[in-house]
Amino acid sequence: MRLAWFAWFIRHCGEFGYSHGPLRGAFGTIAVLLTALLLGYALRRHRVAALAVAGVTCAAGIGWLAVH
């Protein structure tokens, strides 16, 4: 199932704004996810704030990658 989804994503990656190719899109997405993880970890004492900041960072970062 995962392999089929990945093959589908490779065929349609241009439709999701990853116009520079799937490799650059993957690097950008991983960078966004790591940034969200680090921000969530930095606020680990305040669980609600950590989840909110990580979620907003992830959504905004991947959204920005999709339109640029």
C-alpha cells in the first residue's frame, strides 16, 4: 500500500506544488517536519503550546512548500 501511494505521489507531484521535483520536495518537507519537532521539543513543558506550535509550523511550512 505504501509503495503504491509513493508511486502515485511521484506521478502527480507537480500537482501539489512540488514543481522542482520530488527530491527537493521531500527535502523541504523533512526540513519543515524537523523544525516543527524542534519547536515542539523546546516547549515540552507546556504540552498544549508545544502541540499547537508544532502543528501550525507543520501546516504553514508544508502549505508554503505547496504554493512556491
